[in-house]
Amino acid sequence: GMNGVILEESAARMRFDFDGMSHTLANALKFELRNDAEIKIVGYQIRHPLIGKPVFVVETKKGASCRKAVDSAVKRLLSVFEGIGKKAKEFK
């Protein structure tokens, strides 16, 4: 499983990591966050390639809640993966 840990948070900025998140998932989340018009900056770094723990930095535009933007991006991503899972079952 994956556990998200908030390292730093203010109304418009968050720094968080996900234990056990692959590069592929990190890229997918970054893409999903970039689709949000309220988000000004999004990026991540993987400091230790072997441990592979992406550390995200997300900033929203003035007046937008960073926590809400991140939560909704994660939910959208999860529903995409659930949809893929259902489609994969249809092939069996």
C-alpha cells in the first residue's frame, strides 16, 4: 500500500511524500495535478532512487485550497485506476 505523509502545509502550499509510489504513479499524479486550473506549481523529486519515495511540492493560486486540490486529484486518479481494473476484468 501507499501512505502519504504531509511534510509541510499552508493554505496554498503543500510538501508531501508517498511511501511505495512508483515513478509511473508519481508522473500520473503530477499530470492530474497539472490539469487543475487552481494549481500554480507542481513537481516532485525522488532523492533516493532505491527507496523511491517521491516528495511532491504543490502550490495553488491565491485563495485556492492546496489540500482540496491535492485530495481531488488523488480521487480522480484512483477512479481512473478503478476504471482500468474493471476493464481488465472484462478481458479475462
